Amino acid sequence: MAKIIIAGGSGFIGQLLSQHFTGKGDEVILLTRKPSARQTPARHVQWDATHLGPWVQHLEKADVLINLTGKSVNCRYTQKNRRAIISSRVNATQVLGEAVRQLQSPPPLWVNAASATIYRHALDGPQDELTGEVGTGFSVEVCTKWENAFYSQHTPGTRKIGLRLAIVLAQGGGVMPYYLNLARFGLGGRQGNGLQCFSWIHAQDLINSLEFLIQHEELEGDFNLAAPRPVPNHLFMQTVRNALGRGFGLRARKWMLEVGAWLLRTETELLLKSRWVAPARLLQAGYRFQVDTIEEAVALCLPPKAAPVLEPFSEKQARNAQSGSFQGLGQRFQQQA
């Protein structure tokens, strides 16, 4: 039985990992600002992600430390939010480094979340860990400062792995309920010009690749966690529509996305940036993806029980639905992200 520490483990990805590790009998401790009052298989320990405290003792003799802490980027990039997005990631990483240096028996592995959005907007070829080009803009600044904070921590004896995560697809969580709802209501057409690349990884491979990295002690550094077959946005949206039996999906033009993003207090970059990410290091190390096509991934994300079949919308009905329902659908996306 391994002892797994997950910092910032109350979110979507943290829950996936917690369920996996507790399901196989591991001891899981979640470091969280708001410990759950409910009895759960994982133990909840309070921390503020900024200062050392009693939580440090729980890291003693841990086998793996996983840090997922960070304010959601699904918001408007105001100056206040920009500061919070960066500081929440950098501060948590730095204080975890301080904690590890104090331990008598520090964890042999520290896994820190990062993001595949560190690469440039790419329409001309894949970006991997070996030859990929770092982009520009605020989201890239976040990624760069996050990774710099991680690798600058002097923790001798502790192997470090940075997870450059693509969009995680899973049943009932993350972004998939948002896309499924768009398709159900006739709004599942291409977003913008639809040519931007959509890099993804199914939850099953997220978990399996992490287990692979834990077991292979010779591996360290940055790893792209992305399926080897990314697709353009228009093909992804078509796959979602096909999975639900929807032949029609109203296109969301760029100006429409900008209006929707303003209403929902988020940014269009989350939908329009072309993330063409390749998992070169995972493949070279011998990992084999179990879910490597977008068709299979979307099928695995469908609800276990078929929802009531809705009649396909006409184009006119879809426009009406867009004006009346777009905000509600977006709010559900924010809750799931």
C-alpha cells in the first residue's frame, strides 16, 4: 500500500486520481483549503497553500506527492485574476518545496501539474517536449512561472516530473458535459473557423500514464499528457454530434464566442487556441495509450443511461436556443471545469 499526497485534490482531476488510488487500496491524503465534513476514502487535511503548518507532517514517508493546486483559468483575465492565477500556483509549489526539505523521509517522487498550453498556437505541426516551441501571452506566462517555481526547488533525493496536461475527457465531469449539452441543443457546430487543434487525453490514460511514470524510476522532467491523435475542432465537434445522433450543429463564429465569453466571465482563448501537442517522451519510454481515437474517447464520456432523445433542431430553432440557452450551458461548463 502506497501513501499518496494530493495537494489541491478537491477538483476534477484530483477526484479522478483520489478515486483511483483509494480504489486500489492506497492511503490518500488530500491537502485542501476546505476539508470535507463527509466521510470519504481519502483523508482531508487543511492547508492554505502558502504557509508551512501542521500539514507538513503528513508528507513524512509519503511515496508520491502530487500537486494540482491553482486557481481556475476559466475566468476573465483581469489584473486581479491574473495575480491570483499565478500566485496560487507559484506559492503552493514553493511552500511544498520548503516542506519537502524539512522532512526526514521525503517522498521519492514529486509530480507537479502543468499545462500543454505552454506551447505556441500551432497549426503547422505538433509540439512535443523535445522540439516544441514555447508560446507567448498570459497563459504561457502562467505555465512558465509555474514550471520555473517547480524545478527551482532544491529537493535532493526527490525525483521531479512535470505533467503538461491536455484537456482531460471523462464521463460526467470536466468539459465533456458542456460539449454534450451544446450538441443536444443544436449548438454543436465548429467553434471559430474550426481549424484549431484540440489536444486531449481520456481519464483512463491520464491515470495509466501517471502510474507508468510512478513505476519507471528512471524518468523525470516534463511529459506531455496528451493522446497521440489530436484533432481539429470541427472534427471533435462532429464526433460529439455523431455520438448523440445529432446531424446538425450551429456554428459558433468568433464574434459569438467573444460575446458568450464576456457574458460568462471567461476567455475565448480556452476554445480558440490551437493546441497541437504530441506525447513524444511517453511514447519513447514505452507507454501505450488505451484510448487513442477521439471517437472512442467521446463514446466513453457518454452518460451510462441514454438520455431522452430530443428531436433535431432546425437552424431557426437552434438560433433561438442559442440566444436563450447559451448562458445557462456556459454556467454548467464553469461548474464542471
